[in-house]
Amino acid sequence: ETGVTQTPRHLVMGMTNKKSLKCEQHLGHNAMYWYKQSAKKPLELMFVYNFKEQTENNSVPSRFSPECPNSSHLFLHLHTLQPEDSALYLCASRLAGGADTQYFGPGTRLTVL
Amino acid sequence: GENVEQHPSTLSVQEGDSAVIKCTYSDSASNYFPWYKQELGKRPQLIIDIRSNVGEKKDQRIAVTLNKTAKHFSLHITETQPEDSAVYFCAAKNYGGSQGNLIFGKGTKLSVKP
């Protein structure tokens, strides 16, 4: 599937590093989401963008910084992360005002050493 | 805000048997309930969804039922096959925010034994 893509697929970083996750959707959607998926926990919504505007920040620590330059691209900038931030980070997109269905990307498996 | 509880957390069935996963939600204003399947190492994919104006929806071996009064909905898989083995997530659309966001259950790991 190529509707929603994420890069990199795997990332290992130290606590002092700065890295960025990228999400791109080719579905013509205008709402994009970042989720965190940890073992034995539900999918945790982190950020929501509608028409490039951030409409929700679900009490996410400031070491996670999202950026949405246009409706097709979404970034998650990471800095000074903690080991407990290790997780699968999933991007999703949806056509706001249309169907409620969210389409997920393959995720980035992040390991913080 | 919305809260979604999902049970069981793990479910093991023999091939050919039926599997049922149940979810409850707290916000009576929620009106959209999707189910996602996530195979190992893959992305969650929508398998079926239901809106609050219907009580049941079927798609081949998969069905979802909704009881608005009791605020619970269930996923039914009949004639299970080994390829049905995956983690299944239910969700409810929460209209607490400006656009309504999905609140997910914790997931059910389904194992279908051949």
C-alpha cells in the first residue's frame, strides 16, 4: 500500500539526539494524525492537524514537536527523548468533512537508548 | 471525554470456530465505531465500521453489532481462519474536540489455531 507512507521505518537514537519522522499521504486527505503505540496500551492520539492547522495536542511533552507544512506532509520532530518514548509511531490521514475512516501509515519503530 | 473498554485482551480459537470481541464506550454522543485489524509488523487496517443509526452490519465472515442503549458494540468473526490471527482494535469517535477524534480500545490479540 502506498496511500500513507512513513520514513524512516526504524530509528534508533540516543537521548541527546535530534531526529524527525516524516509522513506523507497520497489520498487527497486534509486531516493528519500522529499516534503512539506502545506494548499493551491503546493507540494514543498525540496530535491532530486539519487543513494544516493543529487542532489538538493531547498533552504531549514538548520534546515532541509536530509540523504540517501542507495537507500532504506531516513531521514529528524529536529531541532529548527518554527511553520510555520507545514505541511505534503511526501517522494517519482522513478526509475531514467526508468519511470518518482514518488510513494508517506503516509506522516508525523508534528505540531510544 | 470518551473512554473505550475492550475485552478480552487475548482470544484463542480453533480454526472454523467463531470469535467475538466486545467493546463498551462512555459517551452517548459517539456515533461512529470502526474496527481495525493489525497483523504483526503491519499497519492497522479498517475491516468494518458501523454508525449509530444501524444496529448491525455484515461483510462476508465479519459482522459488527451495536447496542446504543447499553453503549456497547461487538465484532463477530465466523468460520475463523489462521489468517484472521492479528490484534483487533475497536474505536469510538469522540466529539469532544472540534472535529471528533477516534478513541481506541486496548486491543484483542486473536490467535486462530489450525
